[in-house]
Amino acid sequence: MSHALSAAAAGFGTGLSLIVAIGAQNAFVLRQGIRREAVLAVVGICALSDAALIALGVGGVGAVVVAWPGALTVVGWIGGAFLLCYGALAARRVVKPQGALRAEGETAGSRRRAVLTCLAMTWLNPHVYLDTVFLLGSLAADQGALRWTFGIGAVTASLCWFAALGFGARLLSRWLAKPAAWRVLDGLVAATMIVLGVTLIAGS
């Protein structure tokens, strides 16, 4: 039992250290949480996607995918272009702010947009594959028979993080209730997206 708990704790700590890093996905979840738009759907997509990718990595798929590195190049170009477009939209909001931050009611259109954006931002980002399928997969392999316990720990870390980020973001609403503060947030989002997009394309 103690070995299983140690493996699960190692998976949780490793998964959390990789997920918490600032990135396009976290910035998007934070923004949706502050706006209170499709938060449950976005958190669910991020957590379930991570769970699926971690399972692939623990199952050894990472070693198979490495045999075709050209696939990562294609995904890198597509993902980089997507992040650049999203960053440009965020930069546009800095120049032409949409007003003060407020909790907005969800509409079918806004929910659909959020879901599609979240799916693209998750599955078109090569870093997600590198962190979950390859890195976590290789670390899980070191656990031997407890590799799936390690994977469960990593999946739990992902779920806890995205739930805290998405549903806890509304606590920042009071500080981001002014247009100026919202423009700063959009500026940070734009910078993050553009830098990551350029990095992905340059490294492809």
C-alpha cells in the first residue's frame, strides 16, 4: 500500500508541476472562469483530454509516436498558427476593449465557441503531447507495475488544477472589474499566445 501511495503521490506532484506552468491552455481556462462562460465544459474538456493523453503515455503509445516525428512538425505548424490567431484577437481587445469585466450569461453561441476553442487549444498544442504522452509516459514506465497508479496520480492533479483554475477564477472578478485591469489580462494572454505560437512554428 505504501508503494502505491508513493507512486500516486509522485504522479500527482509530477503532473501538477507540468500543468501549472503558464501556457495558452491555462490562460484560456482562466479567462473563461473570470467571465463565467462554459466553465464546466472547459474544465471537463481539459481534464478529460489530459486523462486520455496520460493514459496513452502510460500505455506506451509515446514510444510508437516518436517513430514518426514528422507528425509533431505538422501539429506544431497548425498549433502555432492557431495560437497566433488567438493572440491577435486578444491583442485586438487590448486596443479596442469590450468594457468592464462582468459575469455574462451563457448563450449557445458562446458555449459552442468556448468548447471548440478549448478543443483546438488542447489537441493542437504539441507541448501537451510532450508533457503528457512522452514525459509522463516515460516517468510512469520507471514505476514498473505501479505505472498506472502513477498515471492516476497525474490525472488527479490535472483535474484538481483545472477545477481550481476555472471555478476559482471568479474570485478575481472584483479586482478585474475595471476595463483597464481587463486590458492588462488580455495583454498578458496575447503575449503568451503569440510567444508560444512563434516558438512552436520556429521549433517545427
